Amino acid sequence: MDNSEFQLVKMALNLRRKRQWIKLCSVFLVAVVLCSLKYAGVLIFRRSRYIAREGSDVSIRSPTLRFSSENGGTGRYLVREAGHVWPKPRQQVSTADVFVLRRGTFNFTYAPGSQHCEILDLAFERYTEIIFSIGEAATSRRCDADTTCPRELNVLVVSIKEPCEGASPHLDSKENYELTVSREGVKLKADSVWGALRGLETFSQLIYRGEHDLYTVNRTDIQDFPRFPHRGVLLDTSRHFVPVKYILQNLDAMAFNKFNVFHWHIVDDPSFPYESVTFPELSKKGAFHPDTHVYTQKDVRTILEYARLRGIRVMPEFDTPGHTLSWRHGQPGLLTTCYTKSGKHRGAFNPVHEDTYQFMGKLLKELKDVFPDQLVHLGGDEVNFNCWNNHTDIAKFMEKQGFHYYAKLQSYYIQRMIQIVESLGKESAVWEDVICSGSNNDPSFHCQPEGSVPKNTVIQVWKRGNWAGKMAQVTQRGLRTILSACWYLDLISLGEDWPPYYRCDPHAFSGTKAQKDLVLGGEACLWGEFVDWTNLLSRLWPRASVIAERLWSSEDTTDMDDASVRLGEHRCRMVRRGIPAQPLHPSACPFVPV
């Protein structure tokens, strides 16, 4: 064998050895992967603060969803129904004793001496459908012959003290209730119809599918009331028009979470969808489309009544003097005009012309007659002073009034608006910009001295920079406030982003008890730049649910692990009720048609 042949043989042997090593390593790698797969689910869920249940897969019987080892499915990540309540009640004692309900025999009624009203009559019908929507198969299923059925409950008896016929919710509404589930039946007591509605929602959440696929509820005693009186959700219907259908669906979701204020940011720069009786040209020329993208007076009445029947106030916001570009089409001369190198521009309302205040007086008079709530939100945020700076009449007015900066002129305008609102028997809410200066992420700020706005004005704190300091200064001046700075739900992030919302507390600032008492509550805000009817509900829920619990439950309700379990069940509950709430982590909801 010559040298060249020897080298070829040597190369062949080396190649064979390499192939053997590659094969051996591949087998070893496959074995490692297969062993790891057994525990992969637990490891993944631990990263997301959720640990899958231990043990073998459990066969789950359901007319709509089945998970069992027999059919190849897995129950490891199945969200377990247990009747957990969201938001968490103030006091709840439940035992292992269980009772069952059946659609054909269970009903609602009034206790002797209780007030009666249509609000509750309609709620009885609504909650009958909600409670028995888990799965129709349960209504006809019976216990096996060799087992004993739990005791059956046939009636929920409601007792309320205050007259409720024709009532509307307000800031001071009483929402406390007591709920008892025992062998003697289900009893719900409340001072007002609004507390009774909250109690009905709690009762509906206590019910789950137990053994034999029966509607099951544990023996329970609950005493509950909200921590804050103002628990709101803001929707922006100007940047994208939201059809009435989806606004009503969101009101249902709000009721499922015990929210009680719909902050309707109805108009803004992009469009003016509100159909005004006094100034019809505003929507005819300012809406995206004058026929299809407007809220008619009938639409508004539908939304108001739907909200009222669920104990939800509707607070309208017509933001001025800024955010008003859509107004110019239907009301020429309302906005200031300025000229820059790039051309002619429209700015904010002209605050020095009396025509502006006459126009707003007429519009606010209409809004007073349309919207029954005591609060009218006047906006007042993010006013662009550029066009004011280029306007001769404004410069002369400021010199005459002794105003040395434009924030003072803005304050003058808002005070005039508040006076109009007060003359109509209403109260005003405004964004923090009206009394506090400083950019969104700038921790430095300054709030105007006491007396810059009337004492009954509500200040909404929205800028994230040092919101706690602003809450302290606003309340120190004796003004009521609501918080939304840490609850902007149009801002999204990867993974489970609800914990920061859950940790944010409106009372987390340095102040006296008297100052804390001036905090009315807070709002989850969903601005419409990237939200329309296609993603509104999934973007809001269940992220807004954690804000609902922060505003309803006691201050010491802070257990994140407990909240995670209850929130998972509540998310599935909302999905089953028709709310497309987004998932929190890899999981499967029982009793949900797919």
C-alpha cells in the first residue's frame, strides 16, 4: 500500500468514527429532550408565576370540552372552577357543605316588606341566564342511583330598604350587601338596589359545576362593600368609532367586575361622533361619516339605560379647549388660527372671545338634559399654546388681565367653563393639567395654590411622573381626586402585565386621613389610537379586572398568588359569558364551546 492509499484508508476510518460519535450524541440528546418534556409544562408556568397542578391528568366531563388521558387530552393546565369571587369580598366564610341548583326549579323573589322595582325584576331574568349558562346538559342530569344528591336550593330572597323604582346611580350610592347561602336558602340583603345588583353578581360567581355536573354552591356567608365610590372605565370613541353593540357588551363586562362609572370620552381631535340637537353640524361635518359613525340621541339613551340597569353611571367628557380639531368643521371661528413656516394651522379654542362661552353654554345646557350624572368632565389637558402665542387678540387680552404665562389663560378658560356647569346644577371633573404643570415623565411639577378651581371640582391625575406627589398636593388643597396614572391599558407589554396594575393603590401617597378621604377612586383608561371594536374587549379584559379589585376590595387584599388563581377562573367566567377576555398564560377553560 503506497502512501496515498494509506491516507485514504485513514480518512475513511476517521469519518466512520465521527459518524458514530454524532449518532451517539444524537441519541443522548433525544433522550435528554424526552426526559425534559415530562416537566416542561411546570417549568414554563413557573416562569409566569403559575404552577400547574401536580398529579396525573384528571378526566373532566363536559358537554362542550373534555380533557382526559383516555382521549389523549390533558387536564394539567385546565382552569379549575371553584366558585372564587372577583373582586374579592370584604368578608367571606365558606364551608365544604354544598348545595345544588336547577334551572327549572330555582327562582328569585322579594322578601316581605322589601322594595320592588323594574331594575331588580330585569336583573332576576338576566342572572337566571347568566347562572345557568355553564352548560345546558346539567339541567337534566341527575345523581347516580347509588349516590345521594346534595340538598337542592330553590329560591334567592332579596330584601332592599330604599325605594328603587326609576332610580339612577350616583356618587353616594350605597353598594353594600349581605349574602347568605345555607340549608334555609339564599338570602340577599342590601340598603339599595345597587347593593343588591352587586350581591347578585357575587352569587352568580359562587356557582360552579360540581359532582355529577350539577350547578353547585358552597355554604357561604358574605358581608361586602366597596372601598372607593368611583370605579371607572374610560373609553375613547373619537379616534376609532365603537359601535353601540360593543359599548353595551363592555357595560356587561363592567358589571361582572363591579365597576360603576363609564367615563365616555366621546369626542376628540379625529372625530365628533356625538349627534347634537343644538348644533347638528358638529357631527354632520366632524364625524368620520355623518350617518354610520355617529351616536344618535336614541343611541345615547340606549347606552344610558343599559348602564343604569346595571348600576353604572355615565360621565360624559367633552374635552376643551384643546383636543378640538374635529369641532372646527361644524363650528367655524371656534378655534384660533396661527401661521408658521409650514403654513396655516388651527389651534385650541379661542379663550378671549365671548362667542366661545356662549356656544359652550348652549352645548353644556344640552348635555345637562341628556346625561343625568352629576359630573361633567371638561377635559383641559394637553393644550397647545402655539396658536395662542401667535394671536394678536389673545396677546392684548393677556396684557390687560395681567397674565404672564399661557397656563394662566388656560385656567381662566376652565374657570369660566366650571361656572357654566355650576349654573346648570352640575359639578365638573378636569384633567390634572388644569392645576398641575409638568410633562408626563417629569418628576418635577407644581400645582396651583388653593382656590384656583372650586372645591367641588374633581381632579383626574393621569401623568405617570410622580403621580403620588400630585395626589398629595391636590388633596392638600382640599380637592377631590381620581387616579388613572398607572392604569393606561392601551399601553401593552409582553407576558403577564397585570401585576403592576394590581399593585398600584390610589392611597399610596403621603397624606393625612382627611386627604385620603378625598380620593374618590380611579379609572382604567383605554385610549383609541390603536383600539377599535375588533380588539377593545380583549385589550381591556381581564387586565381591567385587577383594577376593579384594587378599587373594590380591602386595602390588605394584596396576595398575588391568590389573585392569580382567582383571576384565571374569572377570565374563563367572562369568556363563557361572551366577553373575549385575553388569556393570562397557557391554559384551557372548562365548559367553553370551541
